[in-house]
Amino acid sequence: MRIGVFVCHCGSNIAGTVDCHAIAERAAELKDVVYTEDVMYTCSEPGQAGIQRAIKEKGLTRVVVASCSPQMHEVTFRRCVEDAGLNPHLFEMANIREHCSWIHDDMPRATEKAYDIIKMAVAKVRTAEPLFPNEVDVNKDVLVIGGGVAGIQTALDLADAGLQVTIVERESTIGGTMARLDKTFPTIDCSACILTPRMVDAAHHQNIAIMAYSEVDRVQGYVGNFVVDIKRRAAMVDWTRCIGCELCVQKCPAHAPDRFNVGLAESKAIYIPFPQAVPKRAVIQTEYCRWFQQGKCRVCSRVCPADAIDYEQKDTYIQRNFGAIVVATGMDVFPWEEYYPQYGGGSIPDVISGLQYERMLNASGPTGGHVHRISNHEEPKNVVFIQCVGSRDESVGRPYCSSVCCMYTAKQAILTRNHCGPETNIFVFYIDIRATGKGYEEFIKRAQTEFNVNYVRGRVSKLYEEHGKVMVRGMDTLLGQQVEIPADLVVLATGTTSAEGAPQLAQALNISYDEFGFFKESHPKLRPVETNTAGVFLAGACQAPKDIPTSVAQASGTASKVLGLLSKDKLKTSPQIAVVDQSRCVSCWKCTDVCPFSAPEKQSQRDGSQKSHIIETVCQGCGICVATCPVNCISLKGFTTDSIIDQIEEALLA
Amino acid sequence: MGRLTYYPGCSLRHSAAEFDISTRLVLHKLGVDFVEVPDWTCCGSSPAHMTDHLLAQGLAARNLRQAATVGDEMVAPCPSCYQRQKDAELEIEEDPGFRQTVNEVLDLPYEGSVRVLTLPEVLLEKSGVEAIRRRVTTDLVKLRVVPYYGCLLGRPSSLTGEADEEQPTSMDRLLEAAGATVQRWNYKTECCGASVGMPKAEIHRRLSRKVLDQALEAGADAVAVACPLCHQNLDLRQVQINAAFGSSYSVPILYVTQVLGLAFGYSDEEMLLHKHAVDPRPLVAKAIKEAVAFREEEARLASEHEARQKMKEAAKQDRARRRAGRVPSTEEGGAAPEEAVPATSAHDREEEAAG
Amino acid sequence: MIRYDSEGAAQLRDRMLSRVKADVAACYQCGNCSAGCPAAFTFDYAPNQIMRMLQVGMLDEVLASSAVQLCVQCLTCTSRCPRNIDIAGIFEDLKTVAVAKDVRVPEDAATFNRVFLENVAKYGRLTEAMMLLRYNLMSKHPLNDAELGIPMLTKGKVEVLPKKAAGADEVGRIYRKSLEKARWEG
Amino acid sequence: MTAQTETRTRPVKVIAIVCNWCSYAGADGAGTARLKQPYNFRVLRVPCTGRIDPLLALKAFQKGADGVLISGCHPGDCHYSEGNYYARRKFELLDRMLPHLGVESQRFKYTWVSASEAARWQSVITEFVGHVQELGPREGRAL
């Protein structure tokens, strides 16, 4: 056995706190180590070439690279040694950067620790065995979860490339948040004019199937071969018959808050969110329906020309297979009412959210695009916008910037000027203005100059009603003066929050999410649309708050990643899987009980007995069975018990 | 042990005697057992904690020690006293080292662990809304009040047990339980100017005026408080406010315990209403009188309504009887859905027919 | 023009971290504390400006400001701070620093505090009438609360002859010991 | 200083066995954020805490570890759905068994740190190493 150890300086990232040269020299004394070297940047091209040269010239049979986290470069180096003719699993990484140099200051002690880490890696690589991947067939259908602008974009890109795409959308129509917006910044072009054609494209595309009013219930399988259970929620309307004529909606006698218009108007118990809905199908909201609540009515059923109403409909479940999953579940508006009692907590009628104002501005919205006070329908004289409501506010558990509010507030302020004319006073309370996109800063300047919007630097502490006005008590920090504005209408630039149910979906998909419910990408810079679960990708605001251009750009990026994955007919599976020593198996079947993937199967032996056998393409390599087997007859390739004990020993050796 | 001790504090001894008396009577009426902290002394609020931290905690710790000799809980109706003593309680509990430091300035060490409570906390925890409601004998439904918590009854919520700092609810619940009509308003927790009112009169005048203004805007006849300082600024200094702004406010300021006491049937004299600068007696008398008239009217309307219902019921039975005599029962199935069609649709159809 | 005092700023930050558990460096100057402050209209510096001054180490200016002395400790700022900074706690601590350092605080406030505490140290409990009287005499505007005094007297809200409470002597000792300790350590 | 006091005050040795998906990534994140941590712990990476046989923890104590920390994904967040639940069951048993084997239960900890919880990793490891240091090095390894 001939082991080579390469210690990376990573510029000064490691060498700043670890004496790389010294430990490289010391490592040469370790058993089986025949060659060591310290390198400025091991991951660079010359660095990798050096490793390959050493493998050939020094006859190395195993390699350890001491550098950064394996999550960063394990793949890189495995490929590197493979190209030099070694099995990629005869390679091990020692993480002396994230786990050592970056968390310590004292060079002698950090160096000692780095040496220990290298010793552990050498011990591990000593017991390593060559491993060879299996190949599995790939299903080329793609599931897109969420039919907002990001989901639509990914679906269209993939469908245009020839893949079969299914969009699963929780609401009864696709379109997402963008469908509710009036105009978009910084161009002030109509949101519906951009989005609705894309929605129709998706609906008519021969490679796209839309499953609206449906949710992902369960996900099994693995990359290339996901098995997904989808729940079709009972709409109480047979969508194969419904033609979206809206006759039922017109005649329905039961009123319900209009969710699409964020409560600014009333809708009916039987509901189609908006005229351009795709698919345009009715849904009965049973909690408001007279038939479901009082057992009387059935008006919709009588007026429906297509005989589509079905009060007996139940949720149905269907199972589909996919090769890849794109999560594009978007975001929700921050529920400010629960968190800001100092702004009236929703009890002051003339204090509304940004999304409500968006609906008010919209010509097909509840006020027909007329801006008026909610309390008395008069045109407002003083309109006040308050930024960072539910953003950058740790007192409400939202320390992050929602990234879209500065811009949408500027847009709404400009539109207010257009709607209300020059007499109206428009104020925007801001802390900082974040206008980093293309043309954004220019847009802010136009709001301030061309549209005469008064930007006040400071936060608003309290809103309260007085003499028919909403008193805005704020601060002009630049003047060092408190200000009070008797406002007619106050629009809160409500921040964004993760979509309802995001953690549950993440758990079903086995992907990570942060404390706020946004899904975690595999690497913030290098793998921004991948997740830690192979075959599951992210698009849009489900990953972090995003505006439309960024969501769409990311969605197309995601599509290209999915295409890259599915361009192959077969996928190599990880060879780091469990294997049973059948001669010692006692057929207790504990392994079949605990395996989350049903990888162990009962295999009949020649003598008629049954022994456990692990299906290689199904095993995900978690090792639960290994720790569970009472006779220790299962071992996990790449993480054998011996190799773990060897590492422990090395770490503890004085 | 386990007794509730009562810390009146300096204000309640004299300038806020009506708060003291009404609190004692209300606790007594509700059957809440308590004993006064023996030989209590001033808590030091607010100059002490703005002068020296150890002085402040030392003064408060002395009272905790005194309370510990007879009980393990302490109610301080005055929110300033409450806050000082609660603050000392928490710091001493959390930091044994600090307990030692404090004990160095005391004559005798404090080794106990007394839990300090606000008055609303005691009323709600030891008695509760239901118990209060049961003891109400005088109807105060026509007394429209706003609960004024001021700074210290709601903030910080981690200390006072309120769920929300901006919208505390304990006084609302107490006043509603007493049968008063509680108006929603925006100034529950805005400051009245506190004791800075003394060195800088301008502050309290402006702030207290705003509180009175908002109370009236909310449609209240009186403001309910639970703080001697708030009471002084709003009641005693209302003349100063009027003099400074040329206004003519005359808003009675009642302690929440006075409202409870009145509801329990105590007299104006027992609740020491005459001690207030703005005399609340006319308002209280008027409210009680109006309530009686209101209840009479309510009873009259109810009996009328009942009579009408009875007549309707009788007529319906009558119709049913007659119909049963005439119409075969098979047609009833067809009639039922007709009935279910809402008025609008029926109306539409009539119009169509007319057209 | 000012020069930033980085060392002083670091010391101040540490003091507030250890005494109040508040990090002045976390302040991002949104101005919410100032917006909601009921007394800020009488301040020379708004609360957010005080926070900024602390960030750059301007302790002397802060201690000399009327803002620190006129803060009413209503906790509105603390309760609404989006960075969860205990601003009122910082102001309270600054008041004690001002006392310990003998910084000239506005006469009214200093007199009020002194009269109050001396009264308490003497009688064990606050005798409001005596205190008010002495305060108004010492602050040289004896008629300040005259309108107040009359209703207080007539409404029987004043104890005319103060009595010494049972624990008064101990309170006097607490007063003297604490301040002595502060003087030695300050 | 006598030899004996030296052993009592020497830095303790702590082994941290963490899962690849959550806690290892969390520790990576702590490194990326330059969150300072104690020197005397060594990290061992396994795919999932479900892979960790409690005997491995015992082995570590036997080989001279003064403390063993196991850290995985939060309940419900396991990359393999339920590995951390199986791990929890095993380690709760181990936790109860350790004192009978002469190992103070404070020397063993099972916790969870997600990939996004860099600061939590820092506080978990710092506190744990601190507690073990308070107990001091283990002497007379009966186990």
C-alpha cells in the first residue's frame, strides 16, 4: 500500500493558521505513507496535475488531500485520481479548513489539530476498498411543484426541450403571486399582459400537464426514479365537465371573502379566482357553501349547464413516476396583522398591505383601479407607505430583507401619482433603499423627482386613528425630528415569508430548509438551484425572497440543470451502499423493518432458507440497517465499522 | 408560608389612598387572602434606579426580604413599585453572585425567593373573571371606559405576563367582568409623562392631554387606570393641562379597583370617589341610573319580541293545520327546494316572468 | 468636524453588553425608537442619535445631553426596536453613569432625584408633600405645583406631618453604602 | 506541578460523530462564518446518525475519549427520512446505560444541528467541550 498525502495551503486560508509545510513533512512518518507534499492550491489545475503526476511517478495507490470540506471538493478530487487511473474511492479528504484553520487562531494548536485530522483520513483511506457504481434507468418525466411564474418558466423550458412535465399547483389556477400584481417594476408594464400568455402557453403545451387544486402528498424513490403520490383536492365540481362559464358564480347566494383580492372584496362560495384563470374551473369552498353548512340551496347544481357540480366528490390520490422534481412553491405575504399591533393589527380599515394595494390599483380589481380610502371611499389626500414591515425586524422574527419591497413600494408610489393626480401627497418611510437590479436605482430616482414622492428616512413607530385620519407617528432621522402625518391611506410594504406548508413539503422531499422555511440550496454560489437530495431542484422565491426577473432567470437555470441530468439514459448510483454477509445473516428481518427505502429483500437460498439481500440500486447508503443488525452482518461500503474505529483510535492517540 | 403579601408603597399610603382602600376591599370581597409586608419601605422608584443600580436593587431587596418573613408572593398595585421589585427579584434569582452583592448593603441578608405579581395578575389568577362576574351587583353597562395601562403594566411583556406589549388585555378583562362597557382605543400603552412630569412639566402636560383627547375620541366617559402616577398626571393635573392649553377637559379618572368595587356594590364614599380632583360621582350616578333604565327597556323589548314570536308560531301551526287538511302530502317534497332558493334568485325569476 | 474614538466606542459597547445585555453596534439607525418616544420633543438629541453617538464613542456628549436625563423610562423604544436592543436599559444605565461621574445633569432632574432619595433615606418611605415642597423650593420655582398642592391638601391626599417608618434606618444605610460603593468603583 | 494535577488539568479529548447532511454541513457553515470553537474535539463524518452503533460511542470511551457528541438532523428533517429517530432511540438507551459503566452521563450528548445552524453548532460544541472540561479527563478507563 502506497499512500500519498497532499496538504493544501488554500492561499492563506489554511496556511494562515496551520503550518502546512511542517505537517506535510510529519505525515511522511505515518504508516504506509510514501509521499507527502504541501501545495498552494490543490484544487487548481496545476495542483491536480501534481497529484496525478505523483500517482504515476511515485506509484501511489491511495491518496489523501488535506484541504477544505468534502462537500466542496470531494467530487473534484475523486475525478482527479480517477483520471490518473485510481479507483475514486481510494481517496479521502481531510477537512482542515472549515473544521480547523477557519475556526482557530493559535497556530501551534491548530497545526496539531490539522495533523490529527490528516491522521484520521490516512487511517480511513488505509481500509478503503475500490468501489464501482451501478447504473439505473432514468425516467425522463419531470414534476414541477408550484405553478407561479418560476414554475411556469421551468415547465415551458423543459417542455420545449421535449420532456414531459407535470405542474402540480395547490390553488385552482396557476399564476401564483404574479397573477395578483397590477404592474411590474421597473418598467411599469402590466403584470397580467406578461404572465397570462405564458399561463396559456403552459396550458396548451402538448408536453405539459397541469394538475391544479392538487398537492404532493408523498415522495418515494430517488433521482431518476421518484414515485410521487399526488392528492387531488375535492373541488366539488367535476372538472372534466366544467367549462368555466361562471354561471354558478353569478347565481351562488353565499358570500365568501375573496382570497385572490386579499379580502378587499367578497366572492362567492363557488369560486373562480380571476377571469384569466388557467385552468378556468370552479371550486366550491365548502366552509362558506350553504349546502355544506346548512344542507340547503343547491343553486349551482341547478344552474350549471354542464351538469358539473358533484357534492359527493372526495379527495383522490394518484401515483406518478418522475426522474426529477423542481420545487417552485414561491412565497407568502407576511401576515402583518398578527405581528404589528402598533400598526393597529388589522383593525384600522385604511391601513392595508402592499398586496391589497396592488389589487386596488388593478383595473380589473375590486375597485376597478380606483384608489380610495377603505373607510369612506374618498380619494386620499395623504398616502403614506411604510417599508420593512415584516422585514429586517428581529422583534417579529424576520431579520432578513424581503428584497422586493423597496422596488414595489416605489412602483406603487408612482402609480398612486398616476391614479390620484398632483394634489395628493405621497410619503415613503424607508430605512435603506435597496435598488440593485438593472434599471432599479434609476426607477427610484424617477419616483423621487418625476413623480414627486417624498422619501422620509426613518421608521414608523405607531399608527392610530384620530379625527377620521390615520395618524402616522414616525421619525425623520436625517432631520433628527419626529414627524406626524395625518394620513388617509397607509400602505404597508409587507415583506415576504415562506409559503405555508414549506417545512412539511421539505420533509416529504428530504431537502433542507432554513429557520424561516425557505429551502436550502446545495451551495450558495456553486450549486444554487440544486438541493442536497439528488434530482430535486429549486426555482424562484421558495429558496429566498426574489423578484420576478430573478425568479425567471433562476427558473431557466434550473431547467438547464434538469436537462443536464435527464440527458443521460442511465444514471450511475453511489457505490457507498450496504452489503449483507449472507453466511452470517440469521434472517431476523430487522433490516427490512428499519430501511426507509425498502432496499433489503428476502432472497431464497439454495438450501431453501431466506437471507437478507440489499438491492443495490435502491439502497441510499444511510447505514441504518448496519447499526441495527444484531449480528453485525451488514456493512456499509465506504463507512465500515473498522474504518470508523480506526479513525477514533487515531484521533485519540496521544 | 405560601401567603400573598401586599406592598402598598408610598403613593398608596397618601396621594393614592383611594387605590389602596379600593384594592384591599376588592381583594377582600373576592376572598383573596393577603397580609401587608411588615415594615415595608420605599422601593426607590424612579430616582433610585436612575442614580445607582445597587441602590435600586438594595431598596427593593429589603422589601422582598420583609415579605419573605410572612409569605412567598408579593402584589404591588403600583406598577412602578412592581417593576422595581420584579426587576430585583429576577436579577437576584438569576445571579447568586449579585444576591451576595445586594446582601452586603442590607442589614440582614435576603435568602428567600418571593415572586412579585401585578395587581391585574393577582385579580385574574387568584380570583378570575368568572368569580368577579358572580359578585357584580351594580350594573355599570352605561359606564363607558377605556383601560389605560400606561408604560409599565404592559411592558415588557416578559415581565408582566401580557401576551402582547402593544395590546395588553388584563384590564380589559377585569373591566368587562365588572360589567363596564370597554371602548377600543389606541392609547392603552402610551406614556402619560410619568414622574419626569415633576422636573419637566411640559412633557406630562402634552402627553397626558393626548391621552385624554384619545379617550374622548374613543367615546369614553372615563379612563380606568391602575397606576398612581398615571392617576396623578391625568386627574390631579388636569387643571394644569387645561390652564396650559386653554382646554376644558373634565374626564373622571378611576382606578380599575374602584370600578370593580362600585360593581360589587360599594358606595362612592367607600371607594373614596370624593378624593379625585375631577369628581367622578355625577358620572357614576348617571351611569347607574341609565343602566337601570336601559335594562328596563331591554326587558320590555324582549318580552315584546317573545310575544311576537309566540304569535308567529301560533299562526304557523294554524297554517300547517289548515294545509294538512287540504293538500295531499306527496306534493310537499316538491315544495321544499322551492323554499331553499334564496330571495334573489326568486326575485330574478319573477322579473323574467314579468318581462 | 469630529474624530471617531474607536477605543472609547469599544469600551462603551462592552459596558452596555455586560451591564444591559444590549449591543449598540446592532443599531441600524431606523429611527423607530425616536419615532415612538413620547418625550423626545424635549430632547436635544433624539434617541437614535444618542445610539449613534454611543456607536462612535461620544460618551461625554451623551452624558451631557438632556435626552438621557429626560428619558421617562416608558420602554416604548425597547419594545418596538426591530433589532431587539434594550434602548431604555441603555438610557437607564447612562443616567447612573452620569450620577457616578458627577456629570452636570440638568438641575431640575438632579435636584428632584436628590430630594427624593434623601427624603426616603431619612423617613424610609416617601413623604410626598415634604418632598414636593423641598423640591420646588430648591429648584427655585416654588409655585410650579401650587395649583397641584391645593387640591392635594383639600382632597386629603397629603400627609402633613411625616413619620419615620420602622425600617428607615436600614434604608439610610442602604443609601449610603450603595453610593459609597459606586463612588469607590466609579 | 505534580504529574497527577497535570492529568487532571490536561485538555479533554472529545469525539464528535456527525451526519453528513445536517450537522457536518452545519459545522462547515460555522467554519465558513469563522465562528471560533474549542481546539480539543475531532469530527467524524458518517452518512446518517442512524448508522452509528452505540457501541462506537463506547469504543471511543474505551480508547480514551473524555466526551462523545453525536449530532444529526432535526427530527423530521433526516435526509433518509427516519434515521435520526432510530438513532434517538438507541442513544437514549445508551445515555441511561453509561453511568452503570462508570461514565458520567454528562460526557455523552446526542443533539441535532441542521445545515443552516452554524451558530448553533458553535454553541453546541463549545458548551459540550466546556462541560466535559469541567468534569476533567477520565481517569482509570474501566470501560
